[in-house]
Amino acid sequence: MITLPSELKAIRGFPGYFFRESDKQVFSIKIGGVLKPLKHKTSPPLAWNRFQGFSGWELSKDGIRRNISDNVIAKLLIQEDHQVPYA
């Protein structure tokens, strides 16, 4: 059984992804139970993204990559005050 630190919050709808609020970092859990930090992605405002730009994280669900902003991740956090066993 793998025990995760209590400061990590699970992201609802994205199994295997966790968020640490202290430094605004997203982690994914790998096969051996190792937490891998993800890189924060940004793109400048260009014509293909309608001149708005993007700042957030690229998460995968069912093999499809999805760009999720920081605001959406904050709404999807599962608030847990104890250590979560992850098997």
C-alpha cells in the first residue's frame, strides 16, 4: 500500500493526479508509487487560441490530454485532512 503525504489533495475526475497547495504544484503518481512533478504550461496569446493565451496544466484522462487551468483545478480539489491510502 502506498501512503501519500497529507498536504497532497486529489483532483476529482483525474485519478492519479494530486495538487499541493503550498507551492501550487501538480504531481502524478507512477507505477512504483513515485510522485512525479508536472510542469506548468503557458502559451502566449495567438490566433489559434483566440488571442487569450493559456496558463495551466496538461492532465491525461482515458488517454486524452486535457489542458486544465489553475482556477479549474482549485474547484476540482477533494478536501481531505488525513493521509489517503492509494493501492
